[in-house]
Amino acid sequence: MRSRLQTVAVILAVLLTLGTFGFAQSATTSLRGTITDPKGAVVSGATVTLANPATGFSRTVKSGSDGVYQFLEVPPANYNLTVAVSGFATIKQDHVTLQVSQPATLDIELRVAGTTEVVEVSGAAPLVNTTDASQGNVFNSIQLTSLPSEGRDPVSILSLQAGVTYLGNTNQDNSKPNQTEDSRAGAVAGARSDQTNVTVDGLDNNDQLQGLAFQGALRVPLDSIQEFRVTTTNSNADSGRSSGAQVNMVTKSGTNNIHGTLYEYNRSNIGQANDWFNEQAQVKAGEPNKPGVLHRNTFGAWVGGPIIKDRFFFFGGYEGQRTNEAVQTTRIVPSAALRQGIIQYPCGSDPLCVPTTLASTGGLYSVDANGIASVTPAGLSAIDQNCATATPATCDWTAAGAGFTLNGGANPYVANVNGTNPDAIFTKYPLPNTDSVGDGLDYRGFTFAAPTPTKHDTYILKLDYKLTRNGNHSLFLKGHLQNWHTNGVPQFPGLPPNVFHTDNSKGLFAGYTALFSNNFINNLRYGYIRQGIGDTGLGISDFNYFRGMDNFQGAGFTPTTLTNVPVHNIVDDVSWTKGKHTIQFGGNLRIITDNRNANASNYSYAFTNVYWLDNAGIANSGSSLDPAVGGYPAVDSSFGTNYDFAMAALAGLLTETNKVYNQDKNGHFYAPGEMIKRNFRNHEAEFYLQDAWRVTPNLVLTGGVRYSLLQPPYEVNGNQVSPTVSMNDWFKRREQAM
């Protein structure tokens, strides 16, 4: 299979070089229309000129025998249209706005007049799409910069159209810290978010690591975009990669006039309301009602102009973002009593569940007026059935030393039992300040406004050059660089972030457009994007979990993942007009390499997991540490699981241990926490053919086919293990996604 796909790739490369295949999901557009006389009869042989004085662009065609004229592969911009034919007045139409991937139709009615008369039409020309049935909207640069958007993010603009669902960035949902896809938060026409195809200047800009609905591998600042279109439904055969929305963005270009923009947007805490949970926690602690920090500052500068008038142009600039935004974060922490080795539980309808003092039970347990029992460390030792065989028999943990025999009730290395160990693990936690999480007794909540400062820098430079003075052959070259730093949420106040996120992704784009004739146009493009993502965690060694409770920093051991994904994209467009047929056919080749260096799967870990005990629990089981065994009030059945989790943590019962080993094909064993390299590669090739047949000037039939060749990922580093998915599984997944 691999050799067959490699052969296909070679053939495709040759065909692309010859310019015989194309792929029309490009950053261009088209204009067509019918020329008629005052009586409605078609006019053939009319000279139609489309010109853009800002760049010196000019192209001329003749109307056919059916009176139809057509301009293909035209850069989106504002144009002037001139129509001249013997016996009629010359028509000049200004403000003909052609938008990306939006085929436009503009019919012209001539007027009988002298040969020297010119009729100028002012005002924007009404343009409609009568060429295909695609649905979608185009946003131009004025709309992009005028519409309100949070953080100058194009994502918020992309969602402002029918058929689009966007509920915000779900990665900010603290309850789902491992969520990396927004399949439920971003969708177009009901499709999965990872079915969206994001292109910039006609080249692939899809995030290969996450299934985001609208966000590409490279962030495109609003002020660098000339316009974009989102085709929501009824895409043509030229739309590629996936069955979802086709997002096509176009970068601004320079013109004969110097133009630019300088801006800064700032948002501060002024007028900011406090989070309700944060406010309640502050009031409870006697602290002032103060909202978490919220500073957002976006600034930038962009400029474009000529290097050589009508021939060579530049556009470029910079955008920076500085944010320090608090994310309300809630953790589950041990209660004040549990920190001291005292466990609490409701005893419900048990006959012993009556108000009882410690004095009356010899300091073993007590029951308050609300039916809440509290068992002291001494009481837990008394019901720990393993104490009878412990050495020494008094269950003296200090005398037991580092041997850590699992008996004696409360573990003094976990809780500060009777004030004997102020450095116990539970004492490192902050005291609870909310009961929005936890069981309200042993496990309680701690909420705080966690700062997440970010520093984003984006740089773009684009050059446009006409190889020939008439512009029939032209080039563009664009470089894109981003340098981002983001601090993740800390585990608790005063601690370093769990993860430091960096993004140094970069891209290089080039395109060559050749107008061999007005009926035959080739558009060849190449794109290279290298996603560089780093998530540097605090993981350094194996670790243990307290089940049901958040671990203190140093026990969570967040891993480190360093990823770079270079994507080579070769695209070529051919548009050929033959009589009443406009034929487009093409191909797209992506070479995707996924290089990962991570230690997430190279840590061993243990759980205080009560379900791995021989009786799969503690409360009401008749086993060690069950209060009913010692004649104490029994745990209410509705609280059994909560008691089990807290008791296992308090006693330090590491009942489940998972030992992880990694070995490569050469026999090398990786040490715990050592980075493991995995390198995969796959190829994606697509072909299509479509035809727009003008049956009559008012009727166009469009049809086409598209064919895809997908190669499953294969490992390119021979020292590692085999791919994570089989070839059959890969094809099944891709088929489900199509």
C-alpha cells in the first residue's frame, strides 16, 4: 500500500509541475455577465476590460456569441469595468467589488449613441452569484475591523452567519481540563468542528493537532485580512479536505498608495463584576470583595505600499497581545478536621446516632446534634483491625519508621495527627472556602481567581510582484511568524503554573499565477506551515493520587509535550473556458509529519482506590476502618462512597499501583519521566473535476466529482514502536470524517 501511494505521489508531483492539474479552493474569485442591447438582444464581440488602478491590474476579454463575458482567477478587490463596442456608448461601471470565492454576475445593458459618448455608472454595482448553489457570506476588511470582536479574534467574526454554532472556547472550561477539541462548541451546518477546512491565500492552514471549528494553525490578525468567505453548505467539487465548512481568508496586499493602520485596544478591571463564587469565598474569609484580574491589551501596526509602481508591492505588520485574565478555579481539598486526622460522616438512622461527646467515648468519637459523627485518630486506630499484628502493637507510626506498615488508622505522613507532623501532605493545602464541590464534610472546596498571563506576538510580511508588465504572470510570497507564551492555571495560589504553553508556529506561502490566455489560466501555490507547540509541565518523577481530591502541586506531576508538525502543501488550479463550458480540474497534495517528544506516558502512578480492596470498600463492609466494627455509629449508606474515598486518603491506602515501562525497538528502557520521541508521517492527495455549463445566459448547470487518496500515518523513526492505529482503523476513521 505504501509503495502504491508513493507512486501516486510521484505521478501527482509530475502532473503538478506540468500544470495539468488544479485545485480551485484558492484566494481568487470570478466575474461573468451578459452584454445586451436596449431591446434585450445579446451583443457579441464587445470589449470588456476589468481594471484595478490601485495595483495597475488590467484584463480584457471579448463577449461570446451568446453575449457572455467572463473573468476567471481574479484577485478579490474593487474594480472598474469598461464595456465598448461599435455603435453603442462606452459603459464605465465603478466600484465593482469582487469577493473571495464568491462568483459574481454583472449583466450590462448598452445604449445606442455616438462613438464618442461615454456613460459612467457610479455607485456600487449589484453583484449576485448565479454561477453555483454554494451558501455562505463574505466579510470585507471594513466589516472585519468595524464589527465588535473579543480580543480582535477572527473566530468571533466567523461565527456571525446563519448555520454557524459557536459557544465559546471550551478549553477555558475548568471542569474539562483535558478537553482539546471544540466539537460541541463550534459547528457549521451541524457538521463536526474538525470537518472545517481553513485556508489562507488558498493554502492549508488547518490545525493538525486539534479539531477546532474556525481557528487555524496560524492565527490571522483581523487587520491583516482583506476579506474572507465561509461556505457553509452546497460546496462545489473544488472544495477539499473535508465535508464541513470551507473557510477561505485572503491577506491584504500593497497598492500604489501607501496605506496603513495603527491601533491599541485596552480593557481593564474598571467596572468588572466579581465572580459569584469568588465573592462568596472572599466574604466568608473576611476579605474585600475584589474581582479577579482582567487586563487585555491588543496593539499593532500594519502598512502597505509600492516598491515599484504597478509592479512590485509590499504589505506587512505586527500585532501583539498582552493579557492577564483570572480564571475562576475550584479544587477539592481536605477539610480542617481531616487535616488533623479526624474523619466525619452522617450516621443517619443508626440507633447509636445520638448526640455524644468525646468525653463519654474515651476520646474515640463524637456525634453532634445534626447527626454528624467525628472519629478521632485514636478512634481510627482502635477500629484498624491490622493494629493487633502491627509492630509495635500500639500502632505507633513513628516507631514503625519508614517501613510504612498500612495500619494505625490516620497516617501521620498524610495528616497532622495530634500535631505531630506539621509537614504532613494535607497541611500544605489551603483551608476550604466553599462547598460548591466535595462532600461538605471531609472533602470540601477551595475556589480562587487564578491568573493566566499571556504574551502573543504575530508578524506577517507579504510581497506581490508582476513578472510581466501586463500582469499575465505574477508571483506572491508571504511569511508568517507567531511567538506566544501562556501560563496555565496554578494548582493553588502562590504556586507556579501547572503548564507553561509556548507556540512558535511559522509559515511560508508562495504562489504563481499564469494567464496563458483569457480562456486558460493556471494558479500554482506552495505552502509550508510548521506548528511548534510546547506544553512544559512540572512532572519529574512517579506520583500518587488521592482519589476524589485534587492533588497538591508536586503530586499532580503535569507532563511535558513538545510537538512540531511541518505540513508541505502543493496546490495547482487550472481554469479552462471552452464555448459554454468553464472547466476546472485540479489536485492537492499534503505531506504531514507529526513529531512528538513527550513524557506523559512514562510515569508510574498509584491511587488510593477503595475499589481495589478485597471487599471493594470500607463503610458498612465489616472490615478494618469501618466505624460499625468498633461499635461506633455506622456510616449512612448515602455517604458510603464519600467516606471510603476520604478514609483511604487519610490512611494512605495506595491499593492500586500502575507501573509503566517503555522500551524502544533497540532494547533501550526509558527512565521514569524521560522524554520519548514519536515521529509519524502521512500523505493526503485529492483530485477533482467540475464543469459550469451555461445552458442559457440565465441558466448555469454545475457538476463535478472529487477523489481522495489518504495514507495512514506511518512511523518515520525506526527506533520506536509501531503506529498507534492500524491501517484499517485509519481508513475507517477518515471515512467516518468525510
